[in-house]
Amino acid sequence: MIPTNTDRARVDRPAAAPTATDGLRLNLGCGLVAPEGWVNCDGSWNAQLSRIRPLHELVSRLPILSGSRWPTNVEYLNLNRRWRFADRSASVVYASHAFEHLSTRSAHLFLSESARVLRPGGTLRIVIPDLLAHARAYVQSFDSDPKAREQFLWALNMQIPEGRNLVKIAYDFITGHPSLHKTMYDPPALSKMIVEAGFSDVLVQDRNVSRGIPDIDVLEAGPGYDHSLYVEALRA
């Protein structure tokens, strides 16, 4: 089982994690969260469009896209392929609610690429929906909440919505929706994958709490999604 933040005193780990200035800080699958000082990458059509500023400005003014204005400091990166970053060039790899959108094969590639680009002692932080927490919430609310099933299926996010017309389909294509989950993880399953990829000291953290990312609050502002799992590990 992954240790939790409250178990930190019982976890053996290297003396110090790298500081944020030791290398690239990669924010992968960033969406609209693209703080300065980070290499913000996303694999959506919007990320490509944001690089062409005049076209980006024009499309962003369309009525159906008025609420989908993307930052212009987002780079395109396909997480299903090898990353362009050099070996041991990064001190942090961060991904929030992106890992579950990868196939099992691409998820293993993500972890192996993280291990490749991170310097020894570098921080990997993955935020995903916690399958175990969602399942427990469903079971606990089953008898008392008539919407329990609906909420659980929404959290799983594995089915394309029905009844989409052509306008909605076009909108979804431009904005990168519906971005479905390819799989879901509980703490032990994710921990096992991370360790097998060459990481150590796997730790379940709280939101906005990190041992290797001093400015974690710029990535995790606000309350976040219910039943999210925050997992950190160090590059061995």
C-alpha cells in the first residue's frame, strides 16, 4: 500500500529532493492550467492552435468557444509517443487528470519517459481519480442517494454522450471533448506501476502538499475534483 502524507516519518527516502530550479518542470496534459516557469504541454487540438496566435485569437472569439480561451504558452506534446525532452533534463514531471486518459500501453510509456527525462531524485507527481474512493462513495450512498449510480458512472467517464448533433460534435473536436478515461486506478495499482518504472519512495499526498514542488499551489489552485488521488515518487 502507498504510504500517506501522515506516514511520512516512517518512509525511508533520499535526504533531499531536487529544487524546482534544477531542471525543466514539465506540466503534462495541462489543459488551461499553464503557469509561468513551467513547460506546459497538452495533446489537444487547442494546444496546436494556441501556437498560431492570430488564428487562436480569431477562433477564441467564436460564440461557441467564448469560454474556451487557451493560454498561448502551451506547447503541443503527444503523450502516446516518445517525448522530445533530453535524458535527465527535468526535475519535475507533473500530470493532473491526464494519466487516466492514456491507454495501458501509453501509461507505461508515460512512466518510462518520466524516468528517462527526470534527474536522479527528481519528482514525479500524478493526480488521477481514485477508483477505490469513488467505488466506496458509490456503495456508501447507494441506499440513500437516487443519483448514486449516475454520479459513479460520471466519475468513470468511459462512455461517449448520446444525442450529439453536428454542432456539438464540431465543438467537442475543437475543444478536445469528450476526453474519455481509458482506464482507472486505485492506490496499489498505480504504486506498482510507478515502482516498476524505476521510481522509489511512492507517497500519497494531500492536495497542495508536495515535498519536491515548492510552488505546487500554482498547479493545484482551488478545491480540485472530489475523490482525487495525489501520488508522488522520486526517480531512483
